[in-house]
Amino acid sequence: MNISSNVSLSANLEMMEKGRIELFVYDQRSAGIMINEQGYRAEGFHAVYHIQDAVTCFAFSCTMDRALVEQFQSALDNVVKTDFYRQLFDKYLPGRFLPESD
């Protein structure tokens, strides 16, 4: 068994196509979109094992004005509650489960 560390989805797809790897780990939500963007068919791939839930986050510098960070968070919270967000989610992640917003 060979294990390769590579963060590039493009490189992983190329290695898979050449038979150099048989499996790669990637965020399932964005992988389908990115696989299609690379010219492959997402339907040709499937998840075989769910590792764990991952939290996606925005990181800000410690020197960022705290009020600006809170304003950003408030705006993001408001967007997630809208029908427009649901429409975007359905467009780019069809058939996926929409996480509950707090």
C-alpha cells in the first residue's frame, strides 16, 4: 500500500486516472463541484467512508477590529437564514443536506 500526501484535487484526480491512487480524502460537498470543474464526471466517484464532520470557518487576524468581525458574523448569520441562501445551496450542492443555522 502506498500513501501519498497531496492537497491538490487536480493532482489527485490525475493520479487516480493513471491508476497511481485508488482513494483520496476530500470534503464531499465541494468535491463534486470541483471534480466537474476539472472536466471529470462527479457521478463517476462515490464516498466510501465518512471520516468525520468538519467545521468550515473564516479566520481573521488577531489584529482585526473585533467590531468588524462581529459585524461580519452578524451579516453571515442573516444571509444563512434567507431563502436566497437555500437557492444557492440547492444550485451548487443539489441533493445535499442543508445544515441547520443557529
